[in-house]
Amino acid sequence: MTVAVGDLAPDFELASHLAKDKKIRLSDFRGRKNVLIAFYPLAWTAV
């Protein structure tokens, strides 16, 4: 799937680093807060 500039990001869920056993969804912030999503391919690899 490709997301273009200006498109809404697809919803996803991740484990929270603030609360044990809590899940955070991107849609929890939609319309309430700005969210920046950054990807660093191969940033933590030996390549």
C-alpha cells in the first residue's frame, strides 16, 4: 500500500511504552492531536 502526501494514514495499533498491557491506536489521536510518523529503514541494522 502506498500513502501519498495529504492522504490519511491507515489505522494501526502499537503497544504503549507508558502503560503496561495498553495498546495505542493511531485513530485515538485523529482530530485531537497532530501525529508525526517517521520511518528509518535499516537504521538499526549492520547494512
